Amino acid sequence: MQHWEHSSYEPSLPITEKSNPITRDIDRANPDEIVQMLKNCDAEIFDRTAYLDSMYQKLNSCSMVQTMVEISKKVEIILKDPENSLIVLSGCGTSGRVAFLLATSLNRWLVALHQKQIYSYIIAGGDKALLTSQEAPEDNPSLGALMLDKAPFVAGQLHFCLNNLDVFTPVLIGFNPVHMARSEPMQDFPFNFKEIAEKMSEMQKHQKAFVLNPAVGPEAITGSSRMKGGTATKLMLETVLLAGHEAVYSNEAVTADNVLASVRMNEKVYETTYSQIDKLAALLQKAGVSLREKGHVYYLGWQTLGIIGIIDASECIPTYGAAFEDIRGFISKGFSEMNNKEGDLSCVGPRFAIAHTDFVNAILPSLTDNDTVIFLFSVEDDLNEVSELAKRVGQNSSNLHALIHDLEGHCVPKSVIGMFMTALNITWTSSLNKHSSILMKQHWELSTKWCLNAISTGAHILKGKVYRNYMIDLRVTNSKLFRRAIHILQRFTNSTQTQCETALLRSIYDVEELTDEISSADVTQHTLMANQKDRVVPTALLMLQSGCTLAEAKSHLDAHPVIQNAVAACLRFS
């Protein structure tokens, strides 16, 4: 099996868009095999192997560690003089959700230390994007710059910072070398992203800006950056920010050794989490059966573990074309526990009803054994509250499970564990959590993210939403996903780019023949239309592979919801 680092492996693609050889046959794997593949894929975050023809820097490499040290020292300076300073964490999609989680968690910690809150977050699409897909703002550089002043969205912010280096120190986090950055023009913006990234690299020589872009390998599901990319973003940000905090509040100097020790501590979190393969596979299997049988998966979480559940659920919609109802997350006290900028959004609509009381009132009455319910809590949560809710859920469904974080010598009682069909207990040693309570909670969050990513990914694989290791039923909601859809079609049909784009547009607009108006419309218009449609890419795939009509392709998908089976059926009839 050729390694992705070899220069001849899918050479036209950046790392984040390459397919991962580890998961090439994940669509045919059983639950245990799926978890093992995901484990092997996530191990690449911490890989120290050097390949002779590799052009990539790993997370553990000297250059990446040194960059993290330099960023941490900038954080230290701000924390020492916080009055006129702010640390803004900004991103689109998963990155924006990680930004929200870290900003709110670190501000809570500062309040506990009687210090000024200096963290803020920006997410493309505003707070609604924390819970639902709001992908289109990613394509708006002007909006990005505007949100900073009072990706293209990110490019606008970086450009604004680069023009005001006396005020800002911009940091770009990504997982491709700068020369692989996107170079196509952006609407209403004079520069492309590659030019912005190159300018950032140039300014890094003077420590005016920083690019932190280790190679952590392709995603397990091709291009699904919610997984490895989101995980690596979280642990790198936590590493650099907490190193700055330790320097100010614990008098522990920022050094390469300390930064590297933090990375290796996260590697231990990875090892501890994936030591539970059997139970993780069992939860994946339960969730997969529920989705296949048109049931649902519900995460009921406490504190930030509840937020991790909400984030994981929200990301299934654009990634797998999932329905809003398929996987949902709820947090104990709803928006009062979220601490988001825009406050309570529950009045916006049912997608924003996220409190446990919302689950009890709207979901519980119709809950059946066909639905999978997973509790997310730790030994430090209100176990009486956990038990009461578990008792109520158990009266309607026996398909009740838990992901539990224990501490060495301080565990959830067996009476509580016994309420769940499957209890995935992760016990954390004191050596991993000796530094601070916030570090312990961040380890729990990271572990929970790995578990839920595995469960929701595996469930959609079992449902047939993945073809080989591609998210074939993604929603084409922005320019990046429009390009990814065309690449997927090219890869599996050997058709030209023009043929693939034509088939994709026929599927988006639900027409057998494209009109001049459709052909001349820009990508933004195409993605606005695609956001309202289901099964856009699978329909285009069937038309290209078999030469069938649009109506025939849709008919095959109706008859065979599992995409692999629909492709086989279409080829039999062609």
C-alpha cells in the first residue's frame, strides 16, 4: 500500500483532499474494523516517521514545535498586560466551533482566577453555525474582514490583519504546506488564499505573523475535516494557549520541551480513548442499526461534553446529507450552559431546542427501542440528575448507553452504570490530569470528540452514506464542497471535469438538459440551489457511471438507499 506522503500519491491534491490508504475499504468494514481504521488514521496526528521523499513537517517536528513556542510567548505577553488586548479565535465550520469551545472555556478559567476575560470567538454564519450548517459565509472574504473590524472568510480576516500588523498578530492554522493552498480567484477579493498564506510565511520570519501547518495525513473519510483536522486544531490551540497561561500563572517558562510534553500528553489521551475499541464498536453498531432502520441517535450531555455532542451531531448534516432529526445533541441546561455571544436561540426554531427539557418534552414521548440514546457525562457531574433522566428515558427505550469519564480513585457508582445497556467507561490516571482542572476537562472533551466522531462516522458508513472512503452524499453548500464534489465524480467515473460539472448541475437543478441561464450562473448560485437538495452527488454519479437519465438515477436511489447497491443496480440495468 503506497503511503500518502510519497510524492507520486495523488500528486495533484493537497493533503486534506487526498484519500487515506488506511481507510480505502472502510465502506465494507464491520464495526470493529471501522474503529480500528479510524484509530490508525488518528495515530497519524502524532506520527514521527520521516519518509525520504516527504516534503511535510509533522506536528512533533522541530519547526512546528518552535512555531508553537513563539505563539505561546505572544499569548504570555497578552496575559501579562490584558487591559488593551484580546485573543480572537476565528474559523468556519468545525474550526469556528472549536474556537467557540476554547474561547468560552478559557474565559471561565480566567474568571475563576479573578482575571479579565480576553478571549473572543468568530464563526462564519454567527452563533447559528454552532448548531447547524451555515457554510455559505465561508465564501465571503469581505464579511470575514468586517467581523474582525467590529478559506475566503478567513482570507479576508488575515488580509485585514496583515494590513494592520501594528495592532494584530495573525496566526493561520492549517494542514497543508503553503504551496498547496488554494490559488483560484475569490469573489470580490483582490487576492487568492495562496497569496495570503505566502505573505503570512514571509512575515513569520520577522515574528509578525505565524503559520502553523503540520501534516497530519488525509482524513479517514476524504475531506471530512471535522475529524482529524478538528481534533488537531483543538489540541494545537490548547497547547499554545495553555503554555502561555502556565508561564503567567504558574511561572513555568514556555520551552520546546514543555510544548512537546503537552503534545505527547494528548497522544496518551488518544491511546487511552482507543483502548476501548470493543465498546466503541458496540456503540457504533447500535447507532448504525438505528439510522438504517430510520430511527435516530440522541446525545444527552452535561457541561462541555454536551457541547461536543451538539457539535458532532450538527456536522453530520453537511458531511453525509443527513436529516436534521437523524442525530441530535442536547446539553443539560441548554443555552444558559453554552455561554455563546448571541444568547438563547431556542426561539429561532426546533433545531435550536437543545436543553434536556426540550428532549424530554419533544422527543421522549415518541422514543422507541429503534432509537439510540447516548449519555455523555463525567464523575464530576450531578449524578442524581443523570440517574433521574436515565430512569425516565429507560421507561420508553432500553436502547440506552453512556460514555463516562472517571478519575482514578473517584468513579461513577455501579448503581448508575447499571442503568445503561453499554457503558463505555474511561478512567483517567492522575499523571494525565495533575496540572489543572481545565486540562482534565480538555482531555475529556478531546476523548469524547474521538468517540462521537467514530460513532457518527461509523453509523453513516453502515447506513451506506460512504462510497469507499468518500462522503459521497455530502451537501454542496460552498465553493470548496462544489470542487470536492466534482473531484469525487471524476475519481469514480473517469469522466472529464466538464462532464462531471454538467452532471452535477443537472442533479442540482433537477433538469435533463442545462439551460444557458444555469450554465452561465456562478458557483455561489449553484451552491445556494444545491443546499436545498438531497442526494445531489449520488444522482450525478449514477448518471455518469451508467449513462442513465436523471429520473432513472433518482429511481435507483429510491430503491437502493445504500449507495454502493444503487451503483451496482444501475450498472446492471444499463
